[in-house]
Amino acid sequence: MRNSRDAILVRLGADFAGVLLAGDLFAAALFAGVLFAAALLAGVLLAGVLFAAALFAAGFLVGVFFTVASMEVG
């Protein structure tokens, strides 16, 4: 280093780069968390839709069965 001012500027630049790196890592972790939460929510919603469809199908089949059974009896 030529003088102390250059040393201080280099040190400040290194500190600033460290702050930028820490911010970048924090943003990456935050983005990963958001993606994980979105995937989890999508999975829960898909499971709910599939469960509702299964209940509807079961109710429909039971209704058809009892309708046909009542036609046979009547």
C-alpha cells in the first residue's frame, strides 16, 4: 500500500463486498423459503382438490346405486 488512505479504501471495499455477499445469501435463503412455502401450499391445495373429487365421486356412485336399487324395487 502506498499510504494509509489506500489501505482504508481497500478495507472499506472488502467490508462492503462482505455486506453485499451476506445480503445476497440472505436473499437466496429467503427466496428458497418462499419457493418451499409455495410448493407446500400447492401440494396442500392439490391434495384438497383430489380429496374433494374423491368424495364427490363416492357420493355420486352411492347416489347412482340407490337410484338404481329403488328402480329395481319399485
